[in-house]
Amino acid sequence: MNEILTQAVALAPKVRAITEEVLKDHIQRDDVAQTAWLAMISGRPVFYLGAPGVDKTKTIQAMLRSVAGAKFQEEMMPMLATGAQLVVESTKLKESIDQDGDKTIAPVDNLGGAAQVDIFFGDEIWKTDEQVLKVLFDLFNLDDVRYEGQIVKNRLMTFMTASNELPDPESKLYALWSRLTIRVVVQSLDREGKKALVNSRLRRYRREALGEETSTPQLELEDLKLLRRARPFVEVPDQIVETVLDILQELVNDQSADFSWAWADDRRFGRIFDVMQAKALLDGRTTVTKADLAVLEWLLWDTPEQIPVVKAKVAPYCRTPLTEAQEVVDALLAPSGTVEQVLNGDRSKGVQALTQCENAGEELKHLEGEATDEAMRQQIATLHQQVEAVKNDVIAVVTGTKKPA
């Protein structure tokens, strides 16, 4: 057990590097990237809700391609008319002779398809034809798939899906919605994100025009399987369970929305800790901490209107030195803030920007000393290095040794 956990947490820096590379081309899609990892490591299904054109599908595809050796299948669900299109790979005619000597010819299906890949992604899931539902539910539940009297072993590791709408409560697909453990709303880019998108597209197109190949880091499929084997061994302290129960109780007692369904759903309650264990591994830890409570914002809503309520309830419980450190950096590098203005050429605010960088550095140094484990210390140290790099850039712009951004 200890050896598996040691090997698993050692993969955390590689996973972060892959995520950072994906996010260079998929702006402000941190939630999609992180929840894709959570789904792949926990084995729990994930759903992405967002309007057309917000880069849901492309980000998911990029994340799936980051696992070398993994087989994945993507389907536009409204295009499927029968369950056969999901699991029948080929059909051949078989000739047989009965006891009376009569010859009969019958089609025999060779099954596999989506049941024999590692990850399945179904786009526009709520427009699935009813003729596909039986096979879809077997796939989704990771059960062996039954089709026309045959059974095929289901080797799926993760089920992912997306749509620009939620299911009709009267639909037969609503049963699938209740079992989608991780639920993520993908918003359109803000002003800064749209500006970053332009630069990202230019870099990508210029690379393509010059014929430059990009070496994107990848996680081996065996590494992903190792993370999945290690996940059940991540420690879940009793205090964390009590805290989750406290949050659930507060949601149920809240008068602004109906969360009675969340308390009643014992299956969802149990799976919360699967996802929290996966989050701990992604952060290089072998024990779930209150920092992992942040995943509850993707696990405890049924309608988008409930999301702000969930976030407000969870936020006070999951504050850590790391979250405070990230807030310090975000404030320092805020769009249109003093530091950004100087980096864009306004040297008149150089002293003010340097003071802010130094104050942020001191605060990060203090928070690094308060870190509760080595992984957290390293992450805060990385943020500290980022601030020092920004400080050096400010000095370079002010002294004229570097051109403004």
C-alpha cells in the first residue's frame, strides 16, 4: 500500500505540468482540466454544462489525448439511432444445420466498441435516442454490456459527457443525470480571457504555419491505472467526514434553495470521498484535508442556481495557507492592477508595483511556514517563485532593460 501511494504522489508534478500545457491553448478552462483528472482517477462520471462555443469539447479532447496509450471513443449522441452503433464492431453471417438437415443463415455480431475503450465521451447526451438507452446505461454504470443475448465485458474506466442544456425531469435520461457525480458549468471567457485567447490562437497558428511540432507531456496509461489503484488507500480522516456532513446539513437548512435531495442521496454522499481522494493525489498528498472540500462545488448542485449557495457554504471550511497564498498572487496580478500597468509600460507606478511584489513575497514566505504538509509547502514555494519572477520583470521594465509586454 505504501509503495503504491509513494509512486502515485510522485506523479503529481507531471500531472500539473500536463495540465499547464493544455491550459496554454484552452484559456480559463482550469475547472474542465481538473475535473477531467478527478473523473479519470476516481472513476466517477463527469458532466460539463455550457453554451456552444465555450471550448468544452476541445478541452476534454486535449485532456484525453494527454494519456498516452489510452483508447477513447467520442460520440455525438443524437447521431446514434441504435445501441448497436455503440457496441457492435462488425457483423458476419453464420451458417448452421439443424437436426432435420435444414440449413439456416443468421447474422452474428462481434461486440466491443465503446465497451472496449478506456474512456468514453458522449456529447449532447440529453438528445440520445431512446433506442440507444439500454446499451448507454450499461456503459455508464460500468456494467457488462448486454446486447441481443450476448454479453461483452465492459472495460471502461471513465464516462464523460457534455451538453448545452439539462435533462427534462420527465425524460428517461433523468436517471442518468442523478448518477452523474461530477457536474461542471463552463462559462464563456471574461474580457481578459478573450484577450488571452487571441494570443493563444496566434501562437498555435504560427507554429502550424512554420511546421513546428509541439512536445506536449503525457501521462502513460499505466500511470493513470496506478493512480486509480492508489486512490482507495488515501486516508479520509473522521473530521473530514464530519465536516462534509456539517456542510450538507447547512445546505438542507438553507431556505434559499432545496437541497433535501443531496442529503437523501446516499450514493452521492459515498462518492464524494472518492473524488476527494482523487483530489488529494493530484495535489501530491496521501491524506484528504480540508483543501479537498473545494470539490464539493462540483458535487452538490442539481440546478445551476444552487451553485453560488454551495460555494458560499463550502468556502469557509476549505481555507488553507495554500488558498490564501493563491489569493495573494491573484490580487497582485489582477487585470488592470498596478503590476500589470507597469508591465504594460506605465513606469510611473514602478515603486508602487515593487512594494506590492515585496509585500506579497513576505506574505507568501509566512504562509509557506504555515503549510500543513510538504506538498502544500512546495506549491506555495512555486507561487513565491512566480512572484519573484514578476518582481524581476517589473524592475526590468522600470530600468529599461526589458520592453513592456
